[in-house]
Amino acid sequence: MKKTAFVFPGQGAQKFGMGKAFYETIGVSRKIYDQASQWLGMDVPALCFEENDRLDQTHYTQIGLLVTEIALYEAVKERGFLPDVTAGLSLGEYAALYAAGRVSTKDAICLIDKRGLFMQEAVPTGGAMSAVLGLDTDTIRGICEETEGIVEVANDNCPGQVVISGEAAAVDAAAARLKEAGAKRVMPLKVSGPFHSSMMRGAGERLAGELEQVRWLDSAIPYVSNTLACYITDSGRTKDLLIRQVSEGVRWRESMELMMKNGVEAFVEIGPGKTIAGFLRRMDRNMPCVNIEKPEDLEKLEVLRS
């Protein structure tokens, strides 16, 4: 079996119909959706499968994506495939924790319900995020630091793609300077808040109380922290890292590089879309990446056995 990392996408990957075929055909996946509906007191299948005006609202986006990622992971696990390491992009880190065996299904889903709500409510006056293409991270960070107001590196996704976040005016000002510095494009993102910036610190503080109630589980499978871009083997560190994760940058490029440096031979992206596969192609076009989005994709997992 190839040494494999299971990776999970974050907000922005959501789409209507995600996970529906798994719900209709695979019992372990259907159970996850039905349990989530019971625990949260809402119709999670309707949120994910039917067109509605909630799925793009942060609170509900995070619920729908995490439940879908866990449901799809359970179908992968039922096939006999387990990860050597896990990682997830922003809210995907909660799916990574689950797949690494470090949190129960109920705790993961109830936590993401609170996280999404707290992040949605953290900055009622708004904020902004923009994707910066074609400029190195150090240059971007330097320009952000020199810009008046709050604007920070929120996501270092892959070579040539970095997201900045903060006050709308500061993000706009930084965008103008980044274009002058040679950025190919600076694209405003459709988001409801300045995620992964210091403006979200209040959401992390509110989340701390919820994290205190969780029983973190021990596991032999490590996960990679968004905040530190390093392997975490001690579940006792998880609470503090998840508090920090809300308001600190996601070091995704470094996380992927670390896993490859540590011998990962293939990636499995579990969830809607191919966001992470796209980042990976910018880093190593020869690295295998299996995308699990539809039940028929499960057959692709057999390449991991060779």
C-alpha cells in the first residue's frame, strides 16, 4: 500500500447536491447525515442536496461541508483504506481530525456548528479577502505589514496563490500595491468575513469554551496543523491549535511540502471539487491524487494498493 495522506477541502468547495449519491447508495454515509440532522435539529440532507439560500452562509457552509466530508470518508474507510497522515484546509482540519481518529463524530459535527456560527457573527460590519496570484508569500506579507489598517496573509495555498484578509479598505489598499509589485491578478473573494485574520480572534475565544467540553482521542495517525504546518501526534495540543486556527493563517503549501518530504506517495482528496488537487499540481505534477466526490470514485482507490 502506498503511503497515503487523506486531505479535506475547506469553505468554497461547497455545492448543491454534494454527497447525495453517497446518501442514496451507501449506508455508512447515510447514517452520518441522519445523525447530524438529529444532533443539530435541522435537515442536513436538504441543506446539502437541494438548492437553498443557506449553503453559502458561513454557519451552514461549514456544517454541510464537514458532514459531507465525514460521510464520504466513512465510505472510503468501509473499503478498507486508512490514511498514514491527514490534513484539512481550514474547516477541513476538523474532517482531518476525525479521519485521524482524534475526535468523535458527534463532537466534530457539533463543534463545526458552533465554529461556523461564531465566525459568521465575529465581524458583523464585514471585512474582505482577496486571492493574490503570481507573487511570492514573503513579498505579499511585507506589503501587508506596510499597509495601514488590518490586512494579513490568511492562506498560503500553493506557489503563486496566496489569500489576504482583513479590513476592506486595507485589503483594497494592499491589492493596489501588490499589483504594482508584480502580482498577475488580485481577485476579491465572495466571503462573509475576514477569515484567518486577527479580526476573527473573538470567534476563537468563543470557540475555546466549546473545545473545553470535547474528549480528545489518542491515535497512532498524525494530522498536520494548519497553524504550525507540522505533524501533531499529541491530542493534548489540539484545543489550543484550533483556537489559534480561526484567526491565524493557514500554512497549506508548507503542510503539503511537509507530507511529501515525510514520504507520502499519494494523496486522497475527500469532498466536493478538486481544490487541493489543483494546489498539488502546482507543487508536483507527478504526485498521484485520487479525488473522492462520487460513489464511482471509490474504485480509483485501488491504485493505492500497488
